[in-house]
Amino acid sequence: MSNNENHPIHKKKNVRDVIIESIECEPGIEGCTGDPDTCPNEPNRCDKKLSMFGYYDDTIKDSVEHVLSESLNELTKTFTASTRRWQMIMFPALFAFIILATYGFFLIYSLTKDVGGIASEMKSINHTMQDVVVNMERQTLTVQEMNGYVRDMSVSAKIMSHDMSSASKPMRFMNSYTPW
């Protein structure tokens, strides 16, 4: 066998595989010295690794950079798509909020203007009601005066009735002599 047959061609590895391999081949774990020349495990698992433990292998480095690059690209695409979705929601919502806020301001302004008008009208109504009270007092006095006059007229009518009844006796006597 040639040298290439002993060592298989390195495939691109994902981050999970790199971390698992680096943990499996950490110095101090049974069977792993950290030196790929003296590692009793499989050679492709004991190659020097670029990991959190500081070992270095160009294949793993390329694999990690590729995976990180792809992950960042995917994150960027997802973030961009999410941003577009939020823009599609937020810009119309912001526009609607501005319109509603403007309309709300207009309503509040109109309400304060109307309340001011009502307050002015209430002052006018108050003055009018005071005039009505004064006129009612005058009317009450006038009605009382009229009651007095009616009483006087009643007394006068009673006197006239009495006078007429006393004058009617001689008239009856004279009526008896008249032909008509």
C-alpha cells in the first residue's frame, strides 16, 4: 500500500464534527497524547486539530472556516429576509400610526375648541336665565296685582248686584203697567 492508501482523503468537516473530534482526542483522555505521531487511535482522529484545545490541521481549518462562512452567509440571508418582513410590517404600521396620531390630535383639538364654545354658550345661558328669573319675579308681582284688581272688581260687582237687586223691586212694579 502506498502512503495515500493509509491516510484517506480528508473531507470537509462541519463544526459539530470538529468539536467532537477535538474532545475525543484531547490530551489526557485515555489513549490520546495529543501528538499525532504517537496517538494509538485512528490516524484521521488524531491529526493535529484547530480546536478549542489549540491543535492545528489545515484540513480542519479550511473546514471550520467554510462552515463558519456558510453559517454567517445563512445568518445574513435569514436576517435580511427577516428585516424585509419587518419592513413590510413596520413601514405600513408606522404610516398608519402617523395617520391615526394626526387624526387623534385633530379630534382632541376639535374637542377642546367645542368645549370652549360650550363654555361660552353656558355663560350666555346663565345671563339669559338670570333675565328669566327677573322677568318671572315681575310676572309674579303683576299676577298678584291682577289678583288684587280682580278681588276689587268682584267686590264692586257684588255691590252693583246688591244695588241692582234693591232697584229691581220698583222696576218690577213699573213693568207690570207697561204693555210691552
